Amino acid sequence: MPSKLDDLLGRLRDLQEAIQLETEARRAAFRYRVERGRVIFDADMRRRHRDLRESWLSFLSRTRLLVVLSAPLIYALIVPLVLMDLFVSVYQAVCFPVYRIEKVRRADYIAIDRYHLAYLNGLQKLNCVYCGYANGLIAYVREIAGRTEAHWCPIKHARRVETPHEEYGGFVEFGDGEAFRRDLAQKLSEEQADKES
């Protein structure tokens, strides 16, 4: 019998799916399609977008000086982000097959497509590429970390955790040692059965 938590998690998944469907319906209003990863707007919409584009000089002239001066700090993060991408991808490639954890598809998390928008100038497009990479990478890393946690220590925390990862709902309750031992014994017996087959 499903628990109340299972019911709530199911409803949450249903709501997320409804949000995705509504988002897709709204996309139709902006008259574009995606073919082989490329965004294609109809000709009239492309013209309207180009008419809305502001030059990067005009854009910068309206930007506060402190915002412009802080930009190098934002862009300096590219070095640790790329290193994190490299290390986490290698970790997953080496360790997930050993632990028998399903790999995370990087392309499902990192979306760099806003540069197709003709109403953005070059600087705005660069900013959007950077944000798409950084936020997508963090989501990718979080999913890898979540699957790792689900494999090694699937126990909920005693205190509330804001926006836990998707695996978290299936973790055993904090303090429920019997459930933890039962789940661990089941996992070990599954691994033993895999080894024997």
C-alpha cells in the first residue's frame, strides 16, 4: 500500500508534467520548432525579433558601472565550473558502472539554445550561453550526487532540506534503523545475484 509520502511524490510528478505541457503549449504561440537540436522560428517572428534587438553599446550604456565591474568575477567561475564538469564526468564514467548506478545523460541537463534568439545582442547571447552551461552543469552534478547518495546513504536528514533531489523521497526515514538494514540487505542480495549470474 502506498504511503502518504508516495502519494504526495506522485502528485508532485503529475504537477511537474502538467507544468511541462503548459510550457510547451505556450511555446507554440511564439512560432518555432526544434529540428535536430536547432531552433527554427518562422520568418515573420525572426523579423520581429531582429527589430527588438538593442546594440551591445546601448545595452552597456544603460548598465550600472558596478554591474559591469563585477562581470569578471562572474566569468572567473568558468574555470572551477569546467574543472567540476571534467571531474564529475570522469567520476561517473569510472564509478557508476562499478556501483551499477544508471548514468546521467549530460545533454539532458545542459541546454545552450538561447543564442538562437535574434532579439538578444552578442553580449546578451554570451551571458545566456554562460548561464545555460553553469546552471545546467549544476543540475547535472546534483543528479550524479543524488544517485550516488541514493546508492550509499539513502537516509533522510533530521532537519528539513530545501528542494531535495528526486531520489530523496525514496530514502528511509531518519532514525529508522530497521528499514535501513532491510534495504541494505536487499541491495546486497541483489548485488550477489548479479555477481552469480
